[in-house]
Amino acid sequence: MPPVFEITRGTATDEELAALIAVVGDAYAQEAADAVADEPVVSAWTRTQRSMRAPLRRDIRWGRFSG
């Protein structure tokens, strides 16, 4: 959302308002550009490797080999 300006006291000239909008608008744009998070770097190795399997559950018996 772009910044909203409201003059609460005094009278500003058109030149003063233009200067205010230029300075604050530039600062807002710079802050918005700097606020972008960096993308995580994912290597080709990480993309192609298989994920680790879940550990074996010892409480479930193996079919007819329940011992």
C-alpha cells in the first residue's frame, strides 16, 4: 500500500508537496526493494537426492515372521 500524506497544520506550496512526495516516495521504494528475502540456493545435488526414509517401526510385526 503506498504511503498516504495528510497536512495537519499550515499550508504547503505545490513545490513543497512535490519535494515531500519525491523524497518519501523514493525512501519507500528503496525500503520495499531491500525488504525482499533472498531465494535459498539449492544445488543440483540437493534437488536430485532421495529423501531419507522414515525409521522402521519396531512395534509392527513382519507378516508371518512375528517370532
